[in-house]
Amino acid sequence: MILRRSHLAAGHLPLLPIPLLWMILALLLPATTPPMCHGKTVGPSDPLQVQLQPEQGLPEPRAYMPDAQHLDFVYHDHEELTRFLRATSARYPNLTALYSIGKSIQGRDLWVMVVSSSPYEHMVGKPDVKYVGNIHGNEPVGREMLLHLIQYFVTSYNSDQYVKWLLDNTRIHILPTMNPDGYAVSKEGTCDGGQGRYNARGFDLNRNFPDYFKQNNKRGQPETDAVKDWISKIQFVLSGSLHGGALVASYPYDNTPNSRLLKGICRSSALCAMFQTYSAAPSLTPDDDVFKHLSLVYARNHAKMSRGVACKSATPAFENGITNGAAWYPLTGGMQDYNYVWYGCMEITLEISCCKFPPAYELKKYWEDNQLSLIKFLAEAHRGVQGFVFDPAGMPIERASIKIKGRDVGFQTTKYGEFWRILLPGYYKVEVFAEGFAPREVEFVIVEQHPTLLNVTLQPSKYLLAASGATTSASKASPTSTSTQTTTLKRRVNDKLELSTD
């Protein structure tokens, strides 16, 4: 079935169930062009019923304590970080929701702040995106940048039209620190070294995820288990992980098929050195074009990154400020590969400071360098294709498997039948599968100006039809292209994701 704007103008609407009709009408209504952001225009789930807990047992305030309106360019310990997040959530309840995905080894909360015009509820068709900071405890610049990003969002919503557009159309989840225990033992001014890099048990959290190329035998840690559980419950479309020690945007894969062979060869140091030189080749994903684009969006909007200047004479320079992870250095158990392969989330790694833990007086400059990049990157969630998978009655099909033909890494629909995929302009085919339904292949087109809306209806499989005495004939689906925007017609739904707020 082809559904176009012309149908609406001519009054020729197909017969559809009322809930489905409302959703399609909402998504087909004309959208406002994304507002300007610092002179540039972007082309392209789970209401958290949070009860803020009284701040019991916390020490007396220091001379400086951050709050929703006042955030200095200093490093914030876990107590200060918690106070800032709670104060911001209390002051801006219509824009924020605070929750914890778990605790660190030493019992520190892994706080996540949702920033959106619908923080407590999922809006159908509104993508979820995330940032994760401080996975290595001694790389805290990203931790501070994310706190300032939260503050900028909530204080600029009513004055910055670009921020308003982004928050009205996106749910942004921000985890400022994934490794608060490591941060607690790190030292300001230390540009190199490993003190504080690991969690309290001595594990590198960015080597602790399941791996696509090689079995990862490292024992799972509470911090990584919490993140794995988190991303299994929310269909994240786009993600960035903030690091320090270089100035580059790195994209998957981080590992390589040669990693197994490398382990055996490296019994000989001479052979190992020779093989590492040979194997430092890109390990490319089926979505390499998209990952390069996302990395370039960050690098080109950064004040310095796209220049590709090496941090030190002995370190590599990165052309245009981006690199394939494995081409830089292969690693096993990385978070960005896990996000992509297991859940179809497009995550890249953002190295944003040459010094791992620079002095606090440099933080303001880091914010000025990264502010635009952090915002523009998130807007890329609105590029490509988005839509719904329905059954013939117009009911959403949950966990339908979707794959872009020629791109073997798939993804799934949400409980509301929603899906998103970031793609560059071109012609594509999508394959849709669901248990009990006949598979479907649909052609569609992506343009630069706006995302493409693609609604796919699956028919029951022949076996089920025969059992019910029904018959059917094959049909082809066609996409509808439209811009998307939050409107009052969007259907609000309540999720039941339960996350600790203690």
C-alpha cells in the first residue's frame, strides 16, 4: 500500500484501524525544518516513573556545591555529581528524569539523566539516543562535558530553537560516569598512565563486553552488566562514548578477524611486531559509510579534531580526525562493537582530550571545542529511515527482525513496532521477518533533506493461513517519505521499564 501526502490532500485515505491512522497522520503532518544551530542546520523508550529520594546521609555542603543553575568548570566528585543531577531533575521536571541503571563495585550509583520534552514517557516515533562518559576512570573530561551538556539543554530549551527542536523530537539519555570508582582514585594533571583507568576490581570496562570476533573470557563486571541490561531494554538508535588520551572519532569495528591468529603468533615478539604492522588494517562494518559520516559530523563540528593533528610526536595523526578502531589498534570486548552487533545501535568512540586528566582550568576550553559537536551528533538520529511494522489488523509487531539488504547487521522493532536506521542518501531494500508471518522485502529511497517513513505490513505465514482456511496473494509494499516532528497528535504510551532510583 502506498500512502502519500496527495492522499491526504485529495481526501483518499485507505481504510485503517483508528490507532494506526492516528500514528500515520501524526508522522505525515508537515514538519518544521530543523532550526539553526550556531549558524548551521541539520539535514538529516520507556517512561521512567522516577521518585526523587530525599538526600539523606550526604555530608554537609562544601563552599561550592553545584546546582541546576550553577555549574563551574571544575571536576566534580561523585557526591557533587549526584547533587547536580538531583537538583537539575527537581528544577526541570518537565525536561529531565533521573534514574540509576545499577551500582559500581563500591556502591556508587550509575546515574542516567534523560533530557527531553517527554522525559518520563515514550512518544511513538521518537528515537532514544545516549552518551556514556568516563568508562575509563582516569579520562574524566567527557564526564564534565556531559554535565555541562545537560545544563545547556535545560537552560536553553526556551531560548535556543535548535535545542528545543532536538529535545522535542529526541529522548537523550546521558550516563556521565560509567566508572565512578576508577575516577575516585585518579589524579588531576596526569596525562598518561593507568591509575584509575580500571574499576575497583582492576578490570578495564572497555574490554569487558562480549565480542563479535573472539570469545571474551573476562569475568563480567557490575558496571558492564548494568550497561548491557540498560541497552537491552531501550532501543537506542545512536550513541557516543567519551574518552581521553587522543583527539579523534573512532568507529567500529574495534576488533578484527585476525585477533585469534595474532594471539598465537605473539608467542614470538619478532613475529608479533611484524604481524601487528600487517594487521593494522581497517576492520570495516557493513555500515562503514554511515560510521564514517557520523565520525565526520563530530570531527568537523569540533574546533580542532578534523585537522588531524597528532597529540604527540610519537602518536599517529588521523586524517580528517577520524579512524577505524581496529586500524588504530585492535581490542577485544569493546563497548561500541557490542552496541552495534548485538542491538544495532550506531555507537562511536570520541577521544576528546590529548591529556587523559588535564587540569581543571582547561575544562572551559574543552567545552567550547566540543559543545557544537555533542549537539549536532545527536541530531543524526533523524537521518535515514524510520517506521513501523504491523500485522494486517494494524497492530504493531514487537521484535520483528529487520535487515538492510547488503548490510548483514540487523536490528529489531520495539514493543510498538517502531524501528529506526541511520542511512545516507540512496536506494535500499529492507528485509523484515517475524515469527508467524511471511517475510517481506521492501524497496525505499533515502534523501538528504528529511528521514523516510516506511510502514510495513506483514501477512500471516502460509501455514497459519492454511490452518485457518484463509487464502492470500503476494503483494509489494512501498514506502512513504516524510519529515517527522513531534505534534499533539502523537500517541503517548506508557512503558514499564523499571530502573532503580534509590
